[in-house]
Amino acid sequence: MSILDASLARLDGTPATLGEITGHRPALLVNVASKCGLTPQYTGLENLQEKYADAGFTVVGLPCNQFGGQEPGSADEIAEFCSATYGVSFPMTEKIDVNGDDRHPVYAALVGTQDEKGSSGDITWNFEKFLVDGEGQVVARFSPRVEPDDARVVSAIEALLA
């Protein structure tokens, strides 16, 4: 089974699969939080969405409250914050767990992927990024401190879209 087949509701609660959310296009999956020191990365994520959406790419935000309780809001509060503060237009999902016993199946599949330093395993913090192709195969993993506009992220996206 591909991670694209995993059930994952949209932020508004509508049932979906990850494939329906991504449109079966290449995507950057990011566990996001509204009250984190890395939250300004929403700007870079939105810039990626705007730059590459017409080429068949999307960013997907997956809110998570597992790191310092930094995503405490309801779905409506998350949607309002992201829209009003950062103009987020990319799809967002329901709040999920990325680590632990209740880890969402999407993340159960993702955490085995190594980042550029060879680290795999549990998600370390908010804004960890996974680039997947249109079939749901993981192409790259980037640590939370790697900015969305980092040359490594941009070149990986562009190579995938080429």
C-alpha cells in the first residue's frame, strides 16, 4: 500500500486520502505548528506552493501538537491563523501525531527515510520536511531547520519536476 492510500482528513474534517489531498502530484509534506520559533517557515512554504503549483507540485501542511504543545488550536483556529498570518493556500490536514503509539500511518512510512546526514527515525521537531513523488515514494527528507527556500530543497523539487 502506498502512503497516498492512507486515510487523512482535510483540516475542515472532510475525509480524504493523502493521494486525494496531494492530487497524486509531487508534494512536500511538513508537520507544522502555529506557535513555534520555526513557524515563519510558512512564508517559504507558501512561496514554494506559489512557484511550483502550476508545474504539478504542492506543499501539504500536517498540523501536530506533539512538540511543546505548539499547535494547541482547533482546526478553525489553525485555518484562520495560517490564512490571515501567512496567506497559506496549500492544503492542510487534520491534526495528527507524527511520533509515538498514535503515530499516523503516513508518518509510520516516512520516518524510515534518512535525511542528508543519514539520520532516520522519529520526527525531531516541527517543520520536518519530506519530499514525495506522485506515487508516494519518498525522495528526500530535510530537518526542521532547513528552510523551505534552501537550495537543497529547491533543487530536489526542481529535479523531481523535470
